[in-house]
Amino acid sequence: MSFFRKLKVFLFRNTSTKQTVAKNTVWLSVSNFGGRAIKAIIVIYAARVLGTAAWGVFSYAVTLAGFFTSFLDPGVNAILMREAPKAEEKEKMTLFSTTLVMKLTLIAATAAFIIFVAPSFSTLPGAKILLPIVVLIIAFDTLRDFFSAFIRSMEKMEWEAGIFLFTNLSIVVAGFIFLAIAPTAQSFTWAYAAGTAIGAIAAIFVLRRYLKKIFSFFSIRLVKPIIAAAWPFAITGALGVLLTNTDILIVSWMRTASDVGIYSAAIRIIQVIYLIPMIFQFSMLPLFARLAHRDNEKFRIGLEKTIGLIFLVSVPLALGGAILGTQIMALVFGASYAPGGLSFKILMLTMLVDFPSSVISAAVFAYGRQKGLIITSLIGGIGNVIFDILLIPRFGIAGSAVATLLAQTASNGYLWHMMKKINRFEVLPKLGLIAIAGAGMAAITASLFALHVEVVLNVALSAAVYLTILAAFREPLLVEIKHILRPAAEVVSESIKV
């Protein structure tokens, strides 16, 4: 088989479980990291051009709208992703059609809510005028994300990758054009709306074959079962938003627009890094859905290996970020954002608890135990609000970061306990080599930092030390990565021969 044919088979077909997981992981990595890297160009440029205050207003408007949106979404995307892989073709189309109608209805309700209710909660000057534009961003992005959920259910992540990359490229192009015309928060918001609209149109084009006569498959009788299955997930999402979005809102109530801008810049970097567990989550959810209740032993083995791989990545990121946080903030966004360095360092530590919990929550959901996720979100959401109120007045945005770390630790601790009751798994006793490698890397990172070594070079050398230690001690998870990526390695090897 020729190199290009092998490459086509690996990247565009599902031939086995391991190959499908590897292919989906590759495409999700390309789309999410590639897409975010593309969008980071305009985000960094806009943050520098607009300044901390105007950037804070834009971030606040998007966060406020997203806050209300989360309370109006009953989790139909998650239900679609869980049920579609198990359904026959006609049942799948009926599910797709019904959830699409529900999603369109929710988009209309959300738009009205943000336009007429959200302005009453706005506290920063200049934010209210942005909310109607933000409605367009949320509508287009929600629609594209729904179509992406359907694509994931088919395990065709290559389609999603193309759409996501194209969307972010559109946002970048529109951003430069609009900021060149007028370097204001309102102009940049319009650019974002234009880019997301193009992305939604692209998703419709890709799925045009599935959208023909789509509404003829709508089933009113299916609406109630979907809501019954999704309402725990909806409550989980609503409570979860307290953990992710309230930081910026409470900071805006207690501090200045500049504080909002600096803290939101730190969160932007964190959100990009948080894509790592999301990729694992999306890649494994279809497999978890097939194994849950049918082969619990394979499920447990897959969950343990996935969480181990998550720690393999999260440990060096958390420790390295906690040491180099201020340098990273100044490098990415400029010296005016360096005061957010301490907050960024604390937020980087959340990866030790949040990364593995992203996969565990998918495992819980695959078993249909999403009602249990409500307590987890309740602990995290309400805990975050309480800690924010207690810590922000005294410690500012650093207090908000501590609040997030404490709330996530508490909520994810309960999540681990819940999953162990469903399918008992063991991970922490197997992480000794990762802990040793992480400690060795952190010592090198701190030493290079003390010697004033440039941050990029420090990161590169520290990563090399971490991988060298793991390889020297023959970490089993490195072998597992090799097995998972073997299909890709065979393609690369063939290309070298050619």
C-alpha cells in the first residue's frame, strides 16, 4: 500500500478501536490546538491593541452572556453524543432532528434573555452596547458546536477539525480587518461575530447531506425522554458555570476593568491548555459509551490508562507553570499583563485536579449516572462563589485563582469517590515515576529561572529533562503512547522510505 493511501486510511477511516482513538485524538489535537493557536494570534493582538481596560470590557461582555447561556442549555449535545453512536441510522436521524429543533428553540430563548435581561446585571461601562453583538456570537457558535457534537458521535473528528480551523481562521482575518478600521472593543466584537457566522455556515455545508429534509425526522414524543435524560446534565452545567464564569463577574463587581482584563488574559491561556483533557474526553466518550455495562473490565483498564496519560501531561504543565507564570504572562500579552502572573501560577495548579476529572466525568456520564454529577457541580459552583466573595476583596485576582483551586479540589475529590463506586479503578499508586520526573523537572526549571534563562529556552530544556527521566526509568505509559500512535508511526515510517 502506498504512503498516501496509508495516510488516507489512517486519517479518514475507522478501521479498529485503537486506530479510531488514535485518529480521533490526532484530529482533535490538530483542530483544537491548531484552531486555538490560529485564534491566539488575534486574541493576543487585540489584548495588546485594546489595552487591559477595553480588553476587560470585551471579556466581561462575552462572559456575562455565556453565564446566562449556560443556564438555558439542557445538555442536548451530550445526549446526542452519548446516544447516537449506539443508534441505528433512522433512529440517529430522528435523534439528530429532534435535538436540532430543541437547540434552535433554546438559541432563540437565549437571545431574548441576553438582550432583555442581561443588561440589568452589567456593571462595567461600555459592556451593555456589546451584548446584542455577543448574542450573534453565541447563536452561531452554539449552532456550530451542536453540529460538531453530531460529527463526534459519528467519530468523524476530521470533519470537525476542518470546520473548527476554518472558523478560527475567519475570526483572525475578520479581527485584523475590523481592528484596522477601528481599534475598539465594539469593533472587535463585530469581528468575532462575523468569524463565528462563517464557521456556522461551514458546518451546515459539511452536513448538508444529513440536513436534507431533516425536520421530517422530528419526533415530538422524543422531546420528553431527551429532557428527562438531560436535565441532570443541565443542572450540572448550570452549577458548573459558577465554577468557570463567576470569577470574572465577581472580579468586575469588586475590582476594576483592568483587573478583569488581566485576569481574563490569564484564563485565556489556561483555557487553551484545558483543551488537552477535553481532547481525551471527546476521543474516549464514544468508546466509554460502548463499553459501559457491557464490558466493565475493559472499561476500567481504558479509564486507568487514560487518566495515567492525563497525569503524564498535567504534572509538568502544572509545576512548570507555577514557576514561570509571570514570565509567560509578560511574554504572551506584554508587560502590562505581568501583574496577573501570580493568578496564572495558581490557576496552573488546577490542572492536577481538573485534567483527570474531565475524563472521569465522561466515564460517569457513559454509565448514565449523570445525576451524580449534580453534587459534584454543586460543590464546585457554590464553593467557588463563596471563596470568591471571601478572598477577592482582600487578595484581588490572586484570591479568585485560589478560590478556583479550592473549589475544583473539593468538587473533583467527590467525583473520584463517585466513579470508584461505579467501577473501582486505581491510578494514583501507579504515578510514582511521573512524580519523580516532575520533581526533577521542577528543580531544573527553578534553577534555570534563578539564572535568568529565557522562558522559551527554559520550557524546552525542562521538557527534555522530564521526558529523559521517564524514558530512563522505562515509564509504562510511554510504551502505551507508542502503541496508541503505532498506526501514525507506520505511516511516517513509510513516508521516510518513499
